[in-house]
Amino acid sequence: MRVDVFGVDEIAPGQVRRVRVGPVDVVLVRKHDGSFRALRDRCSHQGGALSGGRLEPMVEGDHLGEYRFSERRMVLRCPLHQFEFDVDTGRSPADPERYRVRAYPVTVENGRVLIER
């Protein structure tokens, strides 16, 4: 089932928005490159609404003590306890097997954003 949520121009790069897809609350993210991602709007740690969180670059590094902000990867940070989720996969960078949220496919057709559930 694909749900038309709104027009592409209704959300700017770097913003997040909560939308309803059937009975499920989903957080739609527009990355800085203009692409869209969708995650279930419920933190797997303690159920906080991810749509109230912050979208930030993922911190990465090749060696211990060497850190930089990623140019491509983004995380959504839960407002309750600061748990982070990779917006591309829905997995927590800290513990990807234990903490994750469902990611939904997003497409753009005729200027409209569609989320598949």
C-alpha cells in the first residue's frame, strides 16, 4: 500500500515531519541532499516520538579518537534519551542489532512524496 503524504515542496531539506500512514505514525525525513527517508515514529528504546528529535550528521571515524561529521549519513536523535537512528537503515549506530526502528520505502512521483507500508 502506497500513501501520498504531500508535495515535495512542502518540506525543506534538513526537516522532519510526522505523517500518518494507515494506522502507523511515520517520521518523514528530507536529507540535505534532497532525498527522502521514512521511519516508524517510535523509538525502540522507550517509545519516544522520533519526529520530536533532531536530524544531525552521523559522527564517524577510521580510528579511535579520530572523529568527523559524515557528509552523507544522517541520524535522527530521539528527544527522550538521545538514542540515534541512521535514517537510511533505521538502525542505531551504537547497537544496530538491539535498537532499530522500521524503515519504509519512499518514492517521489509527479512532485508527490509516497510512502510504502
